[in-house]
Amino acid sequence: MQGAIRLFKFSGIQVYLHFSWFIIGAYQLTQRLNNYQSPIFALYEYLALFGIVLLHEFGHALACRQTGGRADHIVLWPLGGIAFVDPPRRPGAVLWSIAAGPLVNVALIPVIELLWIFAGHSEWRYDAPDTFRLIQMIRYINFGLLIFNLLPVYPLDGGQILRALLWFPLGEIRSLQIASVVGLIGGAALAVLALMSWSIWTGILAFFILSRAIAGWQYAKAMIAEKKAAEAPPLMPQV
């Protein structure tokens, strides 16, 4: 894949790391340095973030394969990760392929909570403050990623789950149109927030959501045109 480094392959799924990860990673590390006494823990936190993201994306990919779909690579980049999944064109298959990602975060909650409870009842807060702080941040990261991904804004997981649920009563095309419109509204709201807060990250995220929502709307239009062409009567030969 152009602009990305091969990391490893698991269960036939190739994992790539986009080159921009290093640039943004350096910036993110500088923002985290003040959270810890030892700078190495800032790196641990950033790696934990991408570890959780990677598990999330493997949830998508492996679930897609369970439905008979195709999922052969994952890309990690500054905004998180992307699992390139192609489930069968059935609402149930799409729903499971998308919902499996957030379910990984849900499964991680009791594990992280047990570790957090143990840390809270130990002397780590005083004897190993960096370790205590790292566990605290991992807890926030996992929960934050779960809540953010479940926002019903296409193409976030929540938006795609909304689309899959609407697919059952409304069909493939109409559900995609509605989800895309919701995505456009959510992306526009994020763009306004980015301007008001002068947040580059929020602006980049807004651009990503808007571009994918527009692509979803255009794909729905293409499916409508394809459907009309298939239903059109054949042309009669002119004599």
C-alpha cells in the first residue's frame, strides 16, 4: 500500500502503518510529556491508544469474515484505524461487521476496570504514579473511543450501525441516503466547532466525515441509476 509500512499479518489480515503516524505521533508525544514524570510513559500511552484501535479494527475484520465477506488489510493512521471490510450486501452481515468493532471496546472495559480497581487499592498512586496515571489514561481512551465511535454520524461506526438497522425496513439505498444526510449534518456541526475552537484535529475529523458522507450519498445515487437501468425495458430495434 502506497505511503504505508507493512507491520505484520495476522489470520491473513495485513496491518499497515501510514507514514503520517510518525509525524503526528511526535506531536502527540510532546503533548503528553507533562502527564508523566518519565517521558517513556507518554510513548506507552500513545502505543496503548493504537493497540486499542488495532483490536477494534480486528473486531471489524474478523466479524466481516464470519459473514462470508472479505477483509484483508487494516491501516493505522493519525485519526485511528481503518479496517477495509466488504461484507455481503445483507443488513445483518453489515450490522455484525460494524458492531463487532465497538463490542471489542465493551469487552475491554471489565479487564481495564479490574486493573484500575487493583491500582486504586494498591500503593501505585504513590509508589508508581506514572503506572497509575497510564492505567487511568488507558481507561479514558477505551471509553472515549467507544462513545465517539457510537455517535450516529456516518461513516463512524454508530452511523453505519444506524444505516444497517434502517436497511431492514427501508432497503439498502434509502438507508444509505438517510445515514449520509445525518453524516453531513454531523460533519458540518464538527466543522463549526473546529472554527469556533480553532482546533486543527476537529477540522481534520470534520473534513473526513463530510467527505465520506458525500461519497456515501453519491454511491446511493449511483445505485439508484443502476437500478433504473436494470428495470428499464429493452430498446426495440428500429426498422
